[in-house]
Amino acid sequence: MDTALAALYLIADPYVLFIIVLSSAFGLFVGAMPGLTATMATALLVPITFFMPPVPALAAIVTASAMAIFAGDIPGALLRIPGTPASAAYTDEAYAMTLKGQAELALGAGVVFSAIGGIFGTIVLVTAAPALAEVALRFSSFEYFWLVCLGLTCAVFIAQDSAIKGMIALFLGLTVALIGLDNPAAVPRFTFGVTDLMGGIDMIQAMIGMFAIAEVLRAVAAANLRLPPPKPVSGPIFKGQWLLTKKYPVQIIRGSAIGTLIGALPGAGADIASWITYATSKRFSKEPEKFGTGHVEGIVESGAANNAAVSGAWIPALVFGIPGDSITAIVIGVLYLKNLNPGPTIFLEKPEIITALFTVFFLANIVMIPFGWLAIKSAKQILAVPREVLMPIVLMFCIVGAFAINNSPFGIGVMLVFGVIGFLMEDNGFPVAPVILGIVLGPMLEQNFVTSMIKSDGSFLFFFERPIAGMLGVTTLAVWGGMAWKGLRALRPVPA
Amino acid sequence: MLKRRTFLASATAASAVAGLGFKPARAQAAWPTRPVTFIVPWGAGGGTDQTARIVASLLEKDLGQPINVVNRTGGSGVVGHAAIAQAAPDGYTIGMITVEIVMMHWQGLTEFKDTSYTPLALMNSDPPGVQVKADSSYKNVKDVVAAIKANPGKLKASGTGQGGIWHVALAGWLQAMGLKPDTVPWVPSNGAAPAMQDLAAGGVDIVTCSVPEARAMLDAGKARSLAVMSPGRNPAFPNVPTLKEELGIDWTISAWRGIAGPPGLPANVGAKLVASLDKAYKSKDFQEFMAQRGFGTVWGDPQGFAKHMAADDAKMGSVMKALGIAKA
Amino acid sequence: MKINDLVAGVVLFALAVLILVYAQTLPPMPGQRYGAAAFPTVVALGLGGFSLMLAGQGWRERRPDTRWIEFSAWAHERHTRGNFVIALVLIAVYVLLSERIGFIPLSIAILVFLFLRQGVPLRRGVTIAVATTLAIQLAFSDVLRVPLPRGLLTEILW
């Protein structure tokens, strides 16, 4: 009860509420603007959140990312350009609805079911995270080692076209994680005598590079940055949404549940959740032939899923310090900067902050309805902001943001290098998210392996001796075995 | 023609002289005339950062210019310490240096050491405790020593990274008892908090981190502190005895934090800073802030600070050599 | 820029070999079996293995007309190629010169340059560049206390 009161006190602060309103507007704008993603919104917020107390800082990130994921639907429906990758799965469907004169229904479904999905994901987060933390308190390096191994395995699932490219991206991330002095042996590696490299590659600077600079490079290299005029939205937006809710309850719950689960899987976030749920929606639909012709069913399900994923991703991030998606990868960095090291102890030491954070999640998904309505109504104005002016400004913000992480121009250089790497990777079908997974999980993997070996005096048996570790270990090995078997079978030429 | 050229040349020379004369005068007489950068080699929110920020806010009040705290993190403190040592000695960049400065050069991580700075003031010092799990069978530090001697290599300890201050604290303690420094193998951790969690989870047996770092777990009843490696008891934990009381050995060590500038800081700038730091140290704000967090306070003027660092440097060097982590 | 899988695989494999060789030069941890070299070795083996698989895939799928490196449309167009290179160069210039020149002049210069390249009219570009720069300076340097480099303006403004 004291915790709840303390949390309420933290939230009811006018400053925090002001931050929530501001970051809502920011998130809606960034999400609606093609080429600016939710991850980018978070990355650009980091230098600003730096100087805030923890609760408003986290509130800003939560609100902005949730809003951005919804707002990505707006240009999808009106221009046939997804605002963020998380809306890409059903952009054609939404645009087809707009052509049929149903833009209001499509966008209304986007905002209403985004909010419902987000709230569903939040309920799971609020119930699952503290329970998991209770268990995780008894985790030692053996359990964490297996957990990290399982997390790394998710890189295969992130890569939708090529598992090999996903694994290479993962190992590139692990390679980046090798740089510096912060390893168990405290030996400088791959620093080549450069003092700035001793600290290793900062994850946030690398992410600003791969998610924002790569996008800016893509934009400046485009022949024409101007957007076509969007289709107008005039009718009522919420009319008919109640009917949809009654018509598609199963789809809403299925989308929210799958979305939360995919969000909670390390590295996989809203974009993958929306692709997968659009597919499940079609597969289990009573009228699959209508998909692609401007049918709202898929939008309901995957619109709920991508926002549920935003909440779900925080579960492993808070409990284990393992990022559920690229947004929470940045969040983990911010938590460390605020000395709120993610892990089960955060639930013991700072319960009021956790409760405040959960409240912000509910709040953000509730205010999404009125703010989303406003954003849809002013879509024409938002999309009229000239991108040829916006992109250079984003570039300048990236420069200042990368600098602010450790006040060193070297960090801007890191951002530049990763911008080029991210650009090249995306051009060649390498997924970027596994790199982040590798950078975050690499040090954890090494740390937990080496310390486990020291504790066990070099015996591998200890990795299976503690009951939870043994269970996790057997699961991991089974998953790997299954994947290797599948891989080998795929390699073998099919007899004619 | 010639006249004009001479005139130009002399005018240039005159302005150059004027410029040269003007700058130091401005730096010395009226310092500080613009904001001062205060470098912290560790991350925001940690103990060093908190201490630095309270000191900076008190300096700001006293000197009348903004003191901007800048976290130059990375490389276990190497990056920030180098930035302080390499700053222009004009009084507009100072910083907080920590015990790591007398350790890292032994490992060959940096060329900078205690003599690479103009020491200004020593302000904080935290000795490590010997922490064990709350429900462990060790009632006091003598039990722990008996267990270590009975089964060398069996007990594992943690608290910070390999070769970090608490690793040296453990090794020096073992050496002081006539044991080999690796009798208790060190499990490197990313700082004290994860080590304390691992202690509670049963992953390690001993954590030799400072008492304020262990406090959350001690207060939560998940760990117990058996002894401190300081000359006297900690006022915040009066029931925890010293090593000397328990075992009769003289090993003491601490993690300390002080303020320093780059070498060659002008004498009057230094004097003004030291006076202001002395005022800050004696202020109620500082003392209350430190007491509330359980951080130990200690004052060292420039000479005292330099002497303290030199003594620590020798101590660290000998233990680190015995541990095999110092480069020859 | 599309790099053929075979080329990418070979380049990445070479990187893996370099990591492997470098890792063997790292010192062991006193008294421990797994030191600084263990993890880089594992990473190098993993990267090397998957790179070979990628290269093999590229080799199997090669055709007589396969191009090893294929440039996308923007790289053929002089203007867009210029934009791309200029953006990279401007960031590099900022990294190298910001301490000396300072944030305000460099930021205005970079923004004006990029605006002009994107076809923004000069007067409008300059106005927006100055306004953006001053807004960032105010927000980050004065409110958030990020020590943006002062450079040339040190003596004038402070």
C-alpha cells in the first residue's frame, strides 16, 4: 500500500504529466512521419531523459514508443507508406480500405485496438514481471548463462528470410561486444591503444547509428523526399469500433496474446508481432479471401498485437536485463545510466518506481484514444512537414544525442560507423535487431560463463546441478538440437 | 612603404604581447569568469557521481559560476581519469579522481598515476567489509578464516571486476594472514550490486565490497557484515568489528575519492579551489548528505592527499604484483 | 549497395580469422582456465562458420551474369550519390573539428549545406538552420548542461 501511494505521488506530479503529454505528441509525430521509427523516437529521447529523474524519464520513453507504434498506421492508411515497420504488415490492407472510402474505420480500428492491445500487454507485464522476479532472485550465474543462451537463440526467429544472415548479424554484435576493458579478465581487447575504445562501444550510440543515421542516409540518398498529398479523413473515427469489438473478440485476444509473447521474446518486437498476427488472422479467418481487399479483420488483430508487443518487451528487460526488442535495449541502457540496474533486485529496491512505471503504461494506452483521434484529424498537417528540412535536423539531433552519452566526440564517430554498417546491412537483407541483441547479451554471456567456471572450479557439471539451471540447460540444448536437425535436413538435397 | 610595414609588424607584436599578457591575467585574477567543467570518470547515479554532484553544487554556490558535472565514463574509469589529466591547466576543468588511479597504471591500462595531477582535496573514503549470506554458518570473521584455511580454494569471493579495489582488498587481507592471495578465488562481477545478489543467491561465499554498497542487502536481511577493513568501526554500523579487533592483523584499505586538476594548475587558482572545497567539506549540507548515504568523510589538503595517494600506490603495487595482475 | 553473398561471406570470414588470431595474443587470467581469449575465440569460430555457410550459399546460387557488387539506383545518380557522401563527410568533419570550431558555427554550416542540397531555398534554409542550432544550444547546453563544445566562440560568448 505504501508503495502504491509512493508511486501515485511520483505520477501525480504535474511535471510527469506534462512530460507524458509532450512525449505523446512527440511519439505521434515521429511514428506518423515515414522514415522515423519508434526505436528512433526512443533513441532521440535518450539525451533528454538523461537529465530527468527516473520516473519522468521512463514515462517519456513508454508514452513515446506506444504512440509511435500506433501512429505508424496513419501514413499507412493515407499514403500507403508505413510510418514505422510495425505497421508494414497491414499497410496495403489499410490503404485498400481508404480507397473504398473507409479510412475512418481503418484508422479508428488502429487507435482503438492499439490501445486495447497495449492495455492487455500491460496487464501481463504487471502480473508476470514481479512473479518472474521472485523466481529470478534465486538465479546465479549458471541460470543466467542458460537464459542468455536462450535469448541469443531468438536471433534466428528475428531473421525472417535468412537464418544464416540473422546468425551473422548476431555474431557481429557479439564481436562488437568484445571491444574494450569491461570483460571478466579486465584485459583491454581490440582497443589498439586507443583510450576511447577502452570503454567499449556504447550500445546507445551504436543504436542511434543503426536505427537513425542509417535512416537519414537512406532519406538523403532518395531522389525526392516530398510526400504525396494524403487522402483526406473527414468522418467520425470511433463509429463502428464497438461493432468490430463484438464481431472480432477472438482476434483481439489472440492478437494481444501473441503480440505480448513475441514482445517478451528477446530481440523480437512490434514489427515481427504484426507480421505474424496478420498471418494468423488470415489463416484462422472465416473469410480469408477478403484479406488484401480492404478487410478490417487483420488490422484489428495485428494492430492490437504490435502495441501489446511494446508492453511485453519490458518483461525480460526489467526482470533479467535482457531486451525484449530494440526499444527496450535502449531502455536497459537508460536504466543503467540512472543507476536502476535491471534485474530482480529492482523490484525489491525500487518498488515505487516499478509501480509508477506500470501506471504510466496504463495511462499512456488510455490517453492514446483522445491523442490518437487528434493525430488522425491533423494527419494532413503532420504529413505536410517537409522531410527535406526534417531529415537534416534529425541528423543534428543524432549528433548531439550521441555526444551527450559520454560527452566525447568519439561517440559521434561510433554513431557514424554504425550508421554505415546499418545501412549496408539493411541493403543486403541482414536484420539489424540481432546485432543489438549481441551487443547487449555478449558481455552477459561471457561474464556468466567465466564466473560460473571459476565457481565450479572448471567443471561443466555445475551448469546442470542446480535445479532451475538444469531445466534451462536441457531446454536450451533441446532447442539447439532441434534447430540443427532442421538445418541439416534442409541442406540435404531432396531425392527426386 | 618600409615604414608602413614596420608599423604593421610592431602593431602585430604589440597586440600579441598584449594578448599574451591579458589571458593569464584574466585567468588568474578573476578566476572563474566562465563555467567550470567538473569531470567524473564514473557513471551518473553511482556513489562517485553523487559525491561529485554535491561537491559541485556547493562549489557553484561559493564561486558564483556554474560547475558543470560531466560524466566521462568507460574503460573502468580510464577514459575519465585521462580526460582530467590531459585538460588545459587553466582552472576551467577539474575532476574527481578515485582509488583506481593508483591501481590502473600497475596493470598497464594507462600511463596516468597519482603524480599526473594537481591534488586539491581528499573528501571521502569507504573501507570494505567482509559480507556473507544471512543464513550462512559463519558467525564471525574467525569462522570464515578457519573455513578458508581448512579448504584452500573452496570459498569464492566477489565484489567488483578482476583486479578491482575489492579484489585487492581481499588479496591483501589474505596476505596479511600469511596466506597466498589466491587462496580464495575471485569471481569478477560488474560492480558490488550484482555481487551482493549473487551472494544472496548462493553463487559466492564472501563479498568484500564497501559497507554503503552492501547496505541495501544488509538492511533487507539477506546478508551480514562480519568485519570492516578500517582502523576504526563505522558509526553507521557500530556492531561490526574491525579486522584488527577480530584477528589482530593490521590490514586496512579503502576506496577513496578526491578532487584534482591537471598538472600545472596556477597556484592562486588552486588556493581558491582548496579554500572553497574546505568550506564545502565543513558544510552541514555535505556532511548530512554523506552521512545519509553511509559514505565516510575524510579531509586531506593538497599535501595530505598527495601523501595518501603515494602510500596507497605502494600498497596496491605490492598486492597486485603478488596477485600476478601487475605488469612487470 | 548489394554485395553478393559470396563476397560478403568471404569478407566476414577474413574478419573472423583476424579476430581468432588476435584473440590468441591475449594474456591468460592468472590461475584460471578461461581467460580473456576464450570468448573471442568462440565468437570468431561462430562468425567464421556462418560466414562460410553464407559464402557457400552465394557460390551455389551464382550465375554467369552475377555481379559481385551491385550499386542501387541512388549510387548511379550523381546528385543522390553526392548527398550520401556529403552526409557522411559532414558527420566526420563534426567529429574532427567540433572541439576547435564549436557547436554553433559547425551546426549552422552543416544544416545550411544539407538544406541547400535538398533544394530548400537559401534564405529559408539559413533561418531554419540558425533557429534549430540556437534551440539545440539552449535546450542541451543551457538547460540540460551537455557541454557542447564552444570552440571559436569561447572568448566571445563566455
